Amino acid sequence: MKPSFLKATFAIIHKDLAAEFRSRELLTAMLTFSVLVILIFNFALDLNIDVRQKVTAGVLWTTFAFAGTLGLNRSMAVEKDRGCMDGLLLAPVDRSAIFFGKAISNLAFMLIVEAIVLPLYAFFYNETRIFQWEFIAVLLLGSIGYISVGTLLSAMSVQTRTREILLPILLFPITIPVLIASVLASGAIINDAGLPQIITPLNLLIVYDVIFIAVSFMFFDAIVEE
């Protein structure tokens, strides 16, 4: 008898979170990378304060995109190398529960990194407008879209020998809409633009999330079978 969908999903989430908080390998790598990127941008843009204020959204989303890719690659690679993925696929659970379990745990890791990076960014760049609830909402929507596609593609690329190279090649072109929409919406919120400049990229983020969560749900089974 198959376990319930929710029970299987939460069991996978608990497994991933417990394993990560014991080793801290993934979060440490993502945080180290993010802090280094923030520091590099801080020195690179230090000469022009006006430009630095205008590129806040771009700097943050560049940091989160690369850190998220690093986390996605590592998350699936660990499952593959330790044989955990084979065990999950042999378990009497719906494959969609595996997808949502992995996606939610990957999203949790990315949100933890973002929660630590935002105060650091505010400190280095003297920028407090990133703590508005509208900005946090855009951050959440963008992260959901990025992780939903990334989890699907990382399950595909982890089967290859060039997984570290293949995942960014597949992921970045597909996530261009969500990254551009996230940057536009975040920048508009930070610069106190009007609602018309925020609503269009925000709608794009919502539509993107719904479509690609559904696509990932439908195709995950076929991808892991291959």
C-alpha cells in the first residue's frame, strides 16, 4: 500500500533538512559563494553610489541565481552518489511526491541563504528598502519559479557525467523570464515606482510559477525513469 502523498512529501523534506543540518555542506557552500559575490560587487560598484543603488535588484538576483544553481546541483548529486535517488524511486510512493519533496527542501535552502544574505547586503550597501514586504513577496515568487524548474532539470542533468556544466546551460535560458521579471519587479519596488510598473512583472512571475510547477509535476516521472 502506498503512503499518502503528503506523508511521503514531508518524509523527503524531513530527510533532506535533517541530513543538511547535520553536515551543513550545502548551506555552507551556498552562503560562502553568496557572500563572496556580494563583496565583489561591493568593491566593484563602490566608486559610483548612484549606480550601486540602481543595480541592487540585479546584484541580488545574480547572487541568488548562481547560489541556487550551486545548491540544486549539489542536492541532486548527493542523492545520486549515495544511491538515495535509486531508493526513492524504488519506494512505493508517487513520483510527484519525490519532486515536491525535493523542490520544497531546495526552496527552503535557498530561502535560508536569502534570509542571511539580505541583512549582509543591507549592511554593505546601506540599503534598507529590500526589507519591504512587497520585495519579500517578489523574492518568494521568483525563488519558487527558479527552484521548480531547477529541481526538474537537476534530476535530468545529474544522470550525466557533465552535470556541473549541463545544469546551468539548461537552467539559465529557461529561467530568463523569471529572472528578468524578478529584477524588474524588485527594482520597481526599491525605487518606489508606481503600481503599473510592478504589476506586469508580478503577473509574469505568478503565471510562470503556475505553468512550470505544473510542467515539472507532469514530466518528473518520465525524466527520472530515463
